[in-house]
Amino acid sequence: MIIGITGAEGLLDWHMRCYLKSLPDIEVRTANRDTFSSTEAMAAFVRGCDGIVHLAGLNRGDDRVLYDTNLLLTQCLVTACEKANVRPHVVFSSSTHIERDTAYGRSKRDCAALLGEWSARQGAVFTELILPHVFGEGGLPFYNSAISTFCHQIVRGEAPVLNKEGRLEPVHAQAVARRILGILRQREQGRIRMEGHPISVGALYERLIGLANEYSHQILPDLRDPFDLDLFNTYRSYLFPNAYPVPLMRHTDARGSLVETVKSQQGGQTFISDTRPGITRGNHFHLRKVERFLVLAGDAIIQLRRLDAKEVFSFQVSGEQPGYIDMPTMYTHCITNVGSSPLLTLFWSSEIFDATNPDTYAEPVILNA
């Protein structure tokens, strides 16, 4: 299946591309600002797509600019499909704001109407996916979601101004990505509303503070609730890279030494490996699980790269001065023995490995030039 995605710089777009990267039977095309600025580029983008996920648009800004921009982007997509004479299944990310008389709400209603009229004329499949409050790793504070803003402020020790009785319905961007692919595979059409996790602003903030406080005391919270796991992974994304590696205290007496490596409220799985000099392990990424690397003996370099980015983060680590790095979701990562003796590494994962659902996807950290 060839899936086109518009809005190639947004939160949901990035999560969608990360999710689809884990699937071997999907080819992804993207349309960014440059694509939309060229009629020929847009026609080339839509040509051959089985489905198009239309995410491009503005969430914030001057009312007139926001409304006009969103309508123009949608009209460009319709025009491109007609110019290329193609009828892909279009999934449009709408919002619960369509129920409000705001520029953003009106733009979403009118964009859906444009796409609905096009699909009726052309006999194409069209789905309007109404989303509540989307959040996730990599979200922009003060733009994408209240959760992004809260995480940003907690990491910096800032106290937000809260409307504690306000209500939110958060839904994680990876859940949205899975739902969109299901819609495309099943060719679902019409208006679909995705449900989130209803919660008050006050309760949400307290939940984030609780996760952050435990983690600051080097305790991994209980992550068996999927919503807590999504919140925790989102929070951790604002700590990287400055908070790592986290140094650990070595307790030494006449018998030898002891280092507390993992303190968790939920269990998970711990394993230890030895790696020969010059050998690299890893080169994979995860969409949901938390994974910890901790060198117990030897010298290593741990490297990470955010999916669809080029910058590589490198950390020199040693068993002489233990310190762990918890891998952010949607960052491919690896560890290389750069010493002359065997490398002993402890790995911890927030879930027991399941070969039928491993959440481990091969992707090189170092890209070929």
C-alpha cells in the first residue's frame, strides 16, 4: 500500500511516519510546504497513492490566516487529485472543534465539506476522522497540546496556571496512527469520531507530576495502564538529551561494590549481555516500550537518532562510572564496545519480550552518506 501524508512537519505526521516505518508492506510519500507550492509537485505526490492522510494545516494563529490557509491546502489537494485523475482514499484529520464557532472549527468543517464534495463527484472513498486532544512525544509546548506544555514546564521547574476543573480528552498520536491505518485497510468511510481518555486538567497535571517525581528519584513508575505509559513516554521526550546519562552511586565496602540499576513499580524484564570489542548491538527502535542501557564493565558509546532526522546523539559510558540512558521512543539506538576488553551491559525493558509483538524494529542509527 502506498500512503501519502500531507503536513510533513507536524506532530501527528511524525508519529504516523514512525508507525508506518515499522510495517514492511507500506510505502510512504510526504507533502510539505514546498510540495503544496507547486501544482506539478502536488500532482506527482497524489499519483499512485492508494490512500492520502490529510494532516496539513494550522492549529493556531490569526483567524483569517488560519482559515484561509487550511482551506487553500485542502483545495490544493482536491485540485491535484483532479489534475492527476486519481481517486485515492482520503482520510482527513478533523477535530472536536467543529462543534465550535471559531476560525479553526469553521475551517475544519469547510475542509471536510470540500473533500466530501470531491469524493461524491469522483466516486472516491472519503473519511472524516474527528479527533479530540492529540498528544505525544515531540509535541510543541504552547501549540500542540496542554500535555506538551505541562511536560515542558515540569522539566524546567515551572508552575503552570491551571484551570483545574477544565476537561480534556487526550488521545496519543500513536493510537491515532493505528486507527488511520485501520481505516485505510478496511476502507471505512464517512464521519468517524475517535475516543480519547476523558480527564480533568487538575487530575491530568497531578498524574504527570506523580510520574515525574518517581522518575526523578530513579524509580520507574507503574506503566501497566496504557495511558500512563503514553504520558510517561511523552514526558521523557522533554528530558532527552540533557538529562542523560543519569549517574548512579556505587556503594563500596570490604566485600566489594554494589550499584542499584533498576527500581521499578511494575517489573518488566532485565537481561545482561557481553559484547566483544568493536561489536555493535541494537540499531532498532521502539514505539511504546521503555528500554534502559547501563554499562557494568568496559567502555562503550551509545548512539541515538530520532526517526526521519539526521542528527546523531552520542554518549560515552563506562562501567567505571555507572550511569544509565533510557531510550526515547521513536529514536533508533545502538551500543558499541569501544574498549579493548569485553563489554558487560545490563538492559531493562518495561515489558517481557513477546516474539509475536516485539515492538522492536530494525533501523540503522548511522545513515549512509
